[in-house]
Amino acid sequence: MVGERGQVELYKFYHPVTGMNIGMTNFYRQNLQTTVFEPAGAIEWLSNENATIQFGLEEVSIRDLRKVKNSNSKSRRFKAGGSTYKWKLAENETDLYCVDFRDKTIATWTQGQQQLRIAVRAEEILDRLVVTCMLNLWIKRLGQW
């Protein structure tokens, strides 16, 4: 997020057993009123590609956050707030962007800047966008897009 004073770190991810592909990764969102990082959810890793993600009280399988329409698809679908969204690979095969059901871009990940930009109209699914972006980057890095 970019504010009056530049970039703002809104999320922190914490995985106590660094280098392990199992265990729990907790993620925290900064409360902009208090500047305190508050628990937003967790990812319970069973392996590199198998995990259960908690968003508050809701639990979702990583498979449900990375659905593929066909085998050579360059997009990964997920549902949030009753709508379907897609993360797509940009033409440079490095950056990602997310579109809503009208094919309007609501988020972009720029690898070179290590920056995720999210449209104001997508704030209601902010946690989903941040976590699904991170998950897609992780799986892509493993060479399993």
C-alpha cells in the first residue's frame, strides 16, 4: 500500500520453522489506526503444495485457492465474497495480476519492485488477495504453476 509517506507494510508472515515445508505460518495485518499488527489468519502446511488456510473462522484448502480451468491454463481461480477471481501470469511470466468476474484488474504483483498493489474497490477481500498472491508466488517458485 502506498500512502502519503510512501509504502506501508500492511502484512507480516511468520513461520517459526524456517526452511521446513510443514508447520504453521501465521499472518498478521496492521491496524492502521493503532499501527499494531493483529492476527489475520494462518496457513497449516502439510507439504509444499498442500495446506489449509484460515481466514478468521473460515478454513480453505490451498486447492480451492488455486483452481485450474484446464491443464495449460495460465490462471488460477479462487472465490471470495461470493465472486470468482483469477490470478494470471503477466506476459513477462514474472509478474502476476488478479482480475474480477468482469475481467477488470484489481491487483498486480510486480516482481522487480517486490510490490503488490490492490485497487481500493477490492479492499473487502484484501486478506484473500494478499494470501493467494503469496501462495501463487510460492508454487510458481517451485516450478509448479
